[in-house]
Amino acid sequence: MKETRGDRAFTVFNYIFLAIVALVVLYPLIFVLSASLSNPEYVLSGDMWLWPKEFTVEAYEKVFQNKDIINGFINTLKYTFFGTLLNIVMTICAAYPLSRRELKGKGVIMAFMVFTMFFSGGLIPTYLLIRDLGMINTFWVMIIPNAVAVWNIIIMRTFFQSIPHELEESATIDGAGHFRILWSVVLPLSMPVMAVMVLFYAVGHWNSYFQALIYLQDQSKFPLQLILRQILIQGQVDDMIKSTSESLLSQKLSIEGLKYAVLIVANLPMLMLYPFLQKYFVKGVMIGSLKG
């Protein structure tokens, strides 16, 4: 089909629009990376706006020498790994029975689950419940209260329903039970939606700080995001202080460089994970959501 002038104009408009969106998204990332590798004086004065000026890795050296940051990084890794593992297991355990045709009352179960998406118990009742369960200031408070998300159950259940029923019938004829069907038939065919779920849950755990802020008191258990928050608040406090002595000015410059370096360290694992899972996004999310 021959392109009309309107089609070509629309294509050009799309390219220009997408280029602008890409610039808007990429510029903050490039700026933060460059600021973390620049002399903080140029960052504070506004002379560094794109590429690093007076290249230095001093901020990264301080990051990796700071015990609180290293401890927070290790804690976040543990919360993300075990939390995501529990999330995936729980989501599969909920989604598979709800995808079975023969399950009676699944409409009522789904209605109860969807109800929790719109109405929750609130912060204070939730805190009292977690306190009575003895999870305050423990490792488990970071992974058990959010062990499963209803929205992700719906996506996974719908994906399971899209798998041809004939495959499961064949396995049943061969003598397979539900656990065998789930392990040998359903899960191997569900890699796209599993990859999407891993990314959703892992990003949620990695960026989580509010839960730690409410339930954790021991700093040795703080995740990296909470440590980062402390550093950022310290920077804001310093902004309110008129730095008149050299030591205060040096401290302010040090915090400024440290702030950008920690942002890069905190986000780098998720940025590295995304390209490996991005190819599953369209298939995993679209199949899992459109047929619901």
C-alpha cells in the first residue's frame, strides 16, 4: 500500500515525539550518573549539566567504605530474593486452583480477593496485627505482610487459563495429578508470565522503604532505600544550615557526591535485570490481562 502524505507526516511526528520522550526519560539517568562521577563543586554550582566534570570515583569509594550502606545493600538483597521467592510460590498456589474449571465457588473467592484491592484494614489495625503476631523488628515483617498481590494473581490465573486444556487432559489420562500437571505442564509453559511476576515483585521489594520505616527499629536490619532516605534527609538539613566553616562545606560537598553515587548503586541491579526480562513483557502481561 502506497503511503500518503498524511501517513508520512504521522510517522515523522511519531519519531519526533518518541525522541522527545526518550530524552525526557534518559536525561535524569545520565545526569545522576555524571553527577556521581564529577567533582561535587561543579554539580552544586550548576556547571555540570550533562557529562562528568573533573572525573572522580571518590563518592563510590565512600559508598563502598560505608558499613551502613553495605549492610543496607545486603539486607535489600535478602529481602528481595526471599520476598520474591515467597511471592511467586504464593501467587502460583492461588492462581492455579482459581484457573481450574472444576473449582466450585471460585467466583466468590475471587470477589473476596478483589474486595481487598479497594478496601484495606488501614495502617493502625495492620500495625496492631503485625505487633500481635510478633513480627515487629524482624526479618519476616519485610516479606510476609506483602506475600501476595491480588492483581498479580489475576494476571497469572488468566495466563494459566490460556494454556490449552487438551494438554492437561493428556497428562490426566497418563495418570498425572494436579501437582504433576502444575509442575510438568503448566509452569514450563508459563515462563513469560513468571518472568513478569519476578520483575514486578523484585522491583517492589527493592524499592520498598515505607514498611521498614514503620516496622523496623534496628538499623542493622534497614534496607538500602531507608539508608538512602537518611542520607537525602541529612542533605536537606545541611541545605538549611549556612555553611560558614570549611569543614561544613566539605561535608556538604561530600554528601552531595555520596547522594548521587548511592542512587546509582541502589538502582543499578534493577536496571541490569530489566533488559533480560523485557522480552517477556508483552507476551506475559498482554495474555495474562486481556482475557480476564
